[in-house]
Amino acid sequence: MDWAPNKALDIVNTNPNQPRRLTQKISDAEIKFLLYDGPGKTLVLLHATGFPPELWHPIARELSHSYRIIVPFYYDHREAD
């Protein structure tokens, strides 16, 4: 599925070596993520233990030469029960 992040929620980043921080609204949830915009197919990088997405930066930066990389913030994105 091809989708584009909500433009109004895009935080502009002028540093080409850093990802864009974006938010995608899906129903009543807002998912924050980092976007390393590359020329190829989209890869989603997840961290199994809930660490911040910036830990993927060295790998995502290298992969972004060939791929579009999305790294969601899956820690602290909603209130716990």
C-alpha cells in the first residue's frame, strides 16, 4: 500500500543527513515515525524491545541510498492500561 504522511504534521528538517520526523494519523491514532527518503522500495525498521527509532540511524542512513526507510516510534505512543 502506498501512502503519504500528513503534510501538516511534517516537521521540516534542513539537514540532509538526518531523517524527517513525521506523524501519520490512522483513525483516532497518530503514529510518529522517522522517514529517510530514498529512491527505492519502502523498508520499515522495527525494534523488538521498544527502544527509540534513532538507534536505527547508522543503518537507516546507509540503506536510504537505495531504499525509502520508515522507522516508527513504537514506544510511548499510547497510554498504558
